[in-house]
Amino acid sequence: MKIVLTEYKQEDNCKCQFCDTIIAKLTENTMIPSAEECYKNGNVPIPNFGWFCSQDCASKYEIK
């Protein structure tokens, strides 16, 4: 079993959990572009974790 620890950081951007590419800007209650648009653009959402900018970054994170 592998346990990954992360820390919560209050930021103004939604970033890729692997390469820190900015995916969207965060406001009080929304993402710009929206989560649906980010997904359509090829970004990968992981529930209760965060986002990856691509499937390639998600795969690299999983391998690491």
C-alpha cells in the first residue's frame, strides 16, 4: 500500500498535481474556465484530490 500525503494550500489557481501547470482560475464559488470546459480540453479530474493537465501527467504521477 502506498500512502500519499498532500497539504491544503489556499491558492487562486487550480494547478496540475504533477507539473503545476495552471488549469483554471479560482474565484469564491467557481472555476474559470468551468470544470466541464477543463474536462473537454483534456484535463483529468480526480475526485477528492485535484486535477491533472493531461492523461500523461496523471500516468507519470501514478508511476512516481
